[in-house]
Amino acid sequence: MSGNPRESLIKTPKQLVIVLVLSFVVPIIVIILLAKLATSGRIYDKDSPAMSPEEVAKRIKPVAEVNLGSAGPAGKLLKTGEEVVQVSLHAMRY
């Protein structure tokens, strides 16, 4: 670069056209490649024993099962409003 810091890197109309074309083409190519990467997954054989409904159900059972009775305050007795106030007042005193 020359000594003038305000001098443009684009000096000719040809360079301007090249920069403008690349500024549109490069992002489009990147988007297309990312879309291909995102959609190119592993292809499974539908007739494979691993794809039977029983095997699929066995694999998703740990994340698909909902158990509402064992966790949270539903298993305990809830406090009354007076008990909550007493606990709060006791906590404020100390």
C-alpha cells in the first residue's frame, strides 16, 4: 500500500466489477454448500431389522417416557399460607 491511508483498494472499474460479482456469488455458494451439508445425512435401509417399529420404539423409549408421580412437590404435602408467612418472618429476623 502507498502512504495514504484513505486510498481505496479498488483502483479500476474492472476491480469494482469483480468485487461486486464476488460479493454476490460467494455467499450464495456458501449457502448452497451449507444446505447440502445439512441435508446430506446417512441413508438407512427401511427393510433393515434396526428400522422395525419395535426397535425404533426401544431406542426412543428413554426420552419419550413421561413420569409425573415421582418428582417435585406433588409427592409432598403443601404448606398453608400461614406456614409460609411464619417461615418468611423467621427468615427476615435472622
